[in-house]
Amino acid sequence: MNSATAGRPSPRFSQSVALVAEREITTRLRSKSFLITTGILLLLVLGGVIAGGIFSKSISTTTVATVGSLSSELSNVPGVEVTTVEDRTEAEALVSEETVDAAVLPSEKGAVSPVLIIANSEAPSLLVQWLSVSPEVILLDPENQSSPLSYIAALGFGIIFFISGMTFGPMIAQSVVEEKQTRIVEILMSAVPVSALMAGKVIGNSLLAFAQIIAIAALAVVGLSVTGQAEVLSLLGAPLLWFVGFFIIGFVLLAALFAGVGAMVSRQEDLGSAMTPVTMLIMLPYFAIIFFNDNATVLTVMSYIPFSAPVGMPMRLFLGTAEWWEPLISLVLLLVTTGLAVLLGARIYNNSLLKVGSRVSWSEAIKG
Amino acid sequence: MLQLDNISKTFGTRPALDGVSFSVRDGRMTGFVGGNGAGKTTTMRILLGVLESDAGNIQLDGKPLDAEQRRHFGYMPEERGLYPKMKVREQLVYLARLHGYTQAAAGRNADSLLEELGLGERRDSTLESLSLGNQQRAQIAASLVHDPAVLVLDEPFSGLDPLAVDTVVEVLKQRAAGGAAVLFSSHQLEIVERLCDDLVIIAEGSIRAAGEREALRAQHSAPRYTIVTSGDLGWLRDEPGISVLEFDGGHATFDAAEASASQRVLRRAVAEGDVTSFAPQRASLAQIFREVI
């Protein structure tokens, strides 16, 4: 019509999405609360890694004084540092002045056990275990064994998914409500397609969440190798990679739902109750993994339900109870569910964005 | 030219618009007047594609309006809204980029607009830190930052002090002079009267009057004249075809049955003394408004 706009093409859909996502990211990165939360999360992971390092070191080296005849045999015990002494008197002296944790000596004739342990107040359990004759054990249900490390790993996956979901999910919903509450959404809708608006929000916030999760994973890997916990790393490495993969898809699933739910209310005050069903989807797997991380049946079920798979499947991989094809099937299930959730979220978003006032009901939001 | 043809919209069972048709011409300011709930905002939202109409169609330059063309519209919604915590210039740049501008071009547009609207010094303030009047200016800037060819402004003057109104009027007039089609609604009839070239009056969801302002005024005016002379106008009462409404010595207001009668009055008045004023009395917008709704 006139020269003002002639020839200037509208931005492509992808450009609009990128612009919206860019604004989401820059806005978040400038928010102090976001930076502080991220910092705390990273510190927690770092603290966990360091604590694990100290813990594993403290159990791994037990200093032992012994006489020549036993020293070569004891040196083969992992986690034992041997000091060879001349006789029992010297060994006892070292124990009482706490230079060594314990002394191991050949027992006097006629004793049940071939060796004798001398310690100050408590015998190092590692040593006792190693030197005891244990009966043969047959486990009928070996999957049910629980170790402190598997509990820590379960807690780690659970907490990280929980915190990320609870941080970024409501953040997406809030950013949708902010646009609705301030009514800028009308201007935005006249400028870009509604689907670009939602996609930009979901992608922008998801990218931030991914960056955060990758930073956490990297910190865990670097931390574990620096503090000399390579064994844990080799156990955790593959499950950690799967966790990142599951997390990325699982997060998009949550993000789409949060965006839809955010569009249903017009005021921040109403957001809490509207979000409840979606926050439950984050809370439940978190509590389930904490209470049932030693229950193989529950874990197997969890590892296939899309909402808990990001926590459940890496856990089973860590425990070594999943076949190689299981994470793939679970991943496909998650992908399909995520696709459906994006469609549902977009539908709710589309139908509710302009409805102001009281909360839009679920049936209204879905049917339109 | 933007042409609305038979637009209808029903909310639930309540009809909001019923066969609304009018046009907004390029290079002209079209005032859109109506009471609360008359259908102004609904019409504007449909124009922008924010709402869908149940029936009717809209054409831009003779072609059906599509989403792509709408992206070049400038829109100021009735409910004001920008990001409260974002800096003014940043929001404008963001909006211009959403409309397809490059970062650099968006920046240039934002800067010159902020200067024009007297917001230059507040460009790096967050929106929420501005006074209401300045927030309003920022809102207007947001609708103009992508050089729209069609401007749709819902109550652009509400909340502005008289000086700010003048600033905004100036900016809008420039846009119209540059060829943009401007549609604006307002409750402030004096501003509409002063500003608009064309006028559309809506009531209860249907258009009651539409056309050029002067034509509408002439159409709705009785053939009424005011005359002021140095002499006494006592003779006016006896003139055929004249009915006097007000009379006070040398000042009178009268209706003339036909134009020739008023000319006869003027000739006699000139013959009997000095005529200082003789003017047809046009209906004001407020009068037309009351008459048609």
C-alpha cells in the first residue's frame, strides 16, 4: 500500500521463535534470584563430590603395623597401609601413640583365629572384615541390595531433576502470566504467531535448564576425577549421560505443560493452584526415588513412566539392572509423550491466552 | 485502504458486533467513537487478528487481509501493557525486531521515536519506574516503532495530560501525512473533533454514522446561523422563512428554511449596519454523537 513497509518481509517463524527465546534467556540471566539459585545448585553438587571424596579416602586407608611374617600378605589388602615393625611391643607402642590405626600380629598358639588385632578403642571394621573367615553367602534376589552409594546417586538424580523442574517450570508459567497480566500479549500476538510465542518460551527456558544440567554434570565429572574418585565416575558415567538425555526431553515435556497452565490464569496470585497438577508430576517421582530406590519393581515401573523415567532409568542403569534396550524404549515413550504434551500445552495456551479474569477451566482450555 | 465489510461477532449469546462496515483510508486520521461496550475494542481486536470474527471480511487495498499483512500493523490495545521490568528502549527494539527489523534499524527507530515523544532521557529506565503519562507515551512508541502502514490505536489519549496529548497528536499526524492509515478510538470527543479527518460512530455493535467529518457535520446540522452586527436586529423576527432562536440587540441565532433566506438576512443586515460576524453553526461532534446513538 505505501512505501513504509513495502518490501520488508515478516520474520520467518524460526526467527520469531529465536527472538522470543533470546528475550527469555537474557531476562533470566539478568535476574539475581536465578543466578543465586544456579550458584547454590552448583555449590551443592561440588560439596557432594568433595564430601564423597573425603568419605571414600577416610575409609580407604587404614594404617596397620605388623611384623615381617604378615606384612607381604597384608599389603595386598586394598585400603591398607602397612608399617613393618620388629615385635609386638613396638606395634603396641605405635597403636597407643596413634601413629597407626591398628596392629596385626600372629595370634598365640591355640587361638581360633590365626591373627590378632590390637587397636585403641575400636578395631577398624575393614580390617576385621578382611581377616575374618566369612561364611559363604548366596543371594536369591541380588537386585535388592542397597548401598550408600546407590542411595546417594538416587538422591542426586532425584534432587537435580526436582530442583530444575521446580525452578524452570514455574518460571515459564510466570513469564506467560506476566505477559497476560500486563496485556503485552495482545501486542505480541499482533506481531508474531501464538505458536512462535509459546515455542520461544519453551525453548528459551529449556536451553537455560539444559545449560544448567550440563554444567552440573560437567562439574560432577571433573570433580570426581580431580578428587580421585575415578571408580565412582566409571560407575556413574554412562547413567549420567543417559540422565542428561532423558532430562532434556523430559524437561520439554514439563515446560510445555507449564506454559499451557500459565496461560490459564490472569494473575500471578492464581498461578500456584493452577500449577498444582503439574508440580505433582515433578514431586511424585522425586519422593518415589527416595523411598523406593532399593525396590526393583517400583524402579522398573518408574523407569518407563515418562514423568519419572528421567530419574528412574538412569538409576537402574547405575544399579546395572537395566538391559541395554530398556533405556531406548523408555526414551521413545518419553519422546511420544513429550510430543503429545507439546500439542496439549499449545492448545491450552492458544485457547486461554486472551481469556482474562477468573481462571480458565480445564475443559474450556482444552476444548476451546 | 482498510475496508471492513459486514463484520459480526457474538460472545456466547451476547451479540457484540452486528454487520459492522466502514473503511479507514490511507493518509487520513479516522476517529472511532462510541460509548462503553459499543464494540470499539472488539472491532479493533478483530482488525488485528487477536480475535476472530464470526462473519464478514476485511480487505486491505482490495485483497483479503491475512496474517502476514497484519504483522505490519501498529496496535495499541485498550489494556496497556509492556514488560514492567524491561528498559523502555530495549522493549521497543525487541518489538521492532519481532516485526522483522534488524537490531541496528530497530535501535535507530526506537531512538528517534523516544526523542519525538519526549522520552529520550528515560530510554534506559524500566517501564515500571516511569510515571503513568510516560508509560502511556512508551506504549504509543511501541505501536509505532516498526513504521506501520496501518495504525490501530485503542484510546491512545486516555491518561495523557494536555501537553502530552499535543505531542502524541503531532506524532500521529505525521504518520498520517506519511501515508499511514490511522484508526483511533477515544472518549474525548473534543480531541477526536480536532484530530480526525473521517469519523465512525458505533453504538450497540452497529455503525450509526461513518464518513468525512465535515460532511457528517453538515449532514447533521440544522441550517442554523449566528449573526453579530452593530445595529439592532429587531426586524429579524418579521423576516419570512426565518425563525429566531436567540436574540439580544445586535446578536442573534436563527434557523433559515432555505439558504436564500439566510442570504437575504445578511444583505439587509449589511445595509442597516456593520456586520462583525455571520456564520453557519455546525453541529459539534458531541451533538452528532447524541443524535445518532
